[in-house]
Amino acid sequence: MRRRRQYLMAMAVTALVTAGVLAGCGNKEDSTTKTETQTEENAGSQKDGSVTSKSAGEDGADKAQTDGQQENKDSAKEDGQKADDQDAGQAQQTESQEKSQDQQADAENETDKNEIFGEFKTKTLDGKDVNQDIFAEADLTMVNIWGTFCGPCIREMPDLGELSREYADKGFQMVGIISDVSQPEDETALEIVDKTEADYTHLVIPDDANMQYRILRNAQVVPTTIFLDKNGNQVGETYPGAKSKKQWIAVIDKMLEKVQNE
């Protein structure tokens, strides 16, 4: 009886101990689970914070980079505008200088044109004295510069002789200047004039250096033809090379109308 009671008491103690152990195990598991949950939440929070922080940092860097690029673009645009302004200023200055030079050249050309031969003294092919007053004898003088060696010159001289005679009563005269003859009575020149019937006045080039310069400057090839008014000023263009009679008629009519209507 006594042993039975001891056995029951032992069983009760064992049950109490087992219940306590089980209760302790249960609390420990709950605590561990709770701890793990909190740890996961903290990790998530830290991760979110890191992501947020990273995102904010990236946004800041991107903004700084964008601002820098925009600043560079603005600076480049400003520099480009300054360069354009400088180029425009230089172009305007260059244009102004070129215009001034052109005006000066035109003025010089006009002066040279109006003083095509200036004052001079020479002789005709047959030995008569002559000077710049010869141009005052007609409203329009056609000056044909030729050479005794020049085939095209000689071939057009018959037509020039006919034009000289046909326009004689219209305020027109023809004058020849022999580029390679400086003395009157040159046999070669006289023979050419006779054969071509170019029976208008022909001048030899005098020893006057100024006259030689003016003639050679205006006649770099032969034949060369120049038209002058009664004051010795050039009218129209300088005509290098030979032309047909028909072509010269068109030019002469135009020049006569010009000088006679002024």
C-alpha cells in the first residue's frame, strides 16, 4: 500500500515535470519564431532603406550629370554665338574693304580710260606732224592698232578702208597706229597700206616713252581696236582681235549714236 502511494506520487511528479518541460519548449519556439520574424522585418526594412538610399543617390548623380551636360551645351552655344558674331563682323569688314578697293579700282580705270593716250606728238606714216588734236576732227574715232607682221591685221584692213570711206560724212574717222614702226616712210608699212587700200591716216609710234607705254598697255595683242570721242576719251570697250565688216558696222553705229546723243 505504501509502495503504491509512492509510485503514484512519482508519476504525478513526472507528469508535472514533463508538462513544465513541454511548456518551456513551447515558449522557446514562439520566442525563436518571433525573433526570426523581427529579424526578417528588420532585414527587409534595411533592404528597403538601402534601395531608397541608392535610388536617391542615383537620382542625385543623374541630375548632377544632366545639369552638367546642359551647362556644357549652354556654354558651347554661347561660344558658338560669339564665334558667329566674330565671323559676321570679319565678313562685313572684308566686304567693306573689297568694296572700297573695287571703287578705287573703278576710279583708276575711269581715269585711265579718259586719258587713253593723253598728250602726245608723233608723225603720220607719210611724214606729217600730228598730236592728240587729231581726235577732235570727228565725233568718233576708231583707232586700230596693228603690226606689219600680223596676218589678221592685214586681212581686215580692206574692210576698214571701206568703212573709213563709207562713214566719212557721218562724224566718223579711222586712224591706224602701227605698233612695230617708229619712223615715217617705212616701206613695208606703205606697201601694206597700198595693197589693202586702207587709205586712212596711219600713225607711227614715236620715241615718246609715255605714248609707247599707253599704246602697249591698251594693246597687248594686235589687232586691237579702241573708240575715242572728240576729247580723246575712250567710248565703250576695248576690242582685241579682228572682226568682219558686218560686225564692225554694228559696233560703229552703236558708238556713233552714243557720242552724238550725249
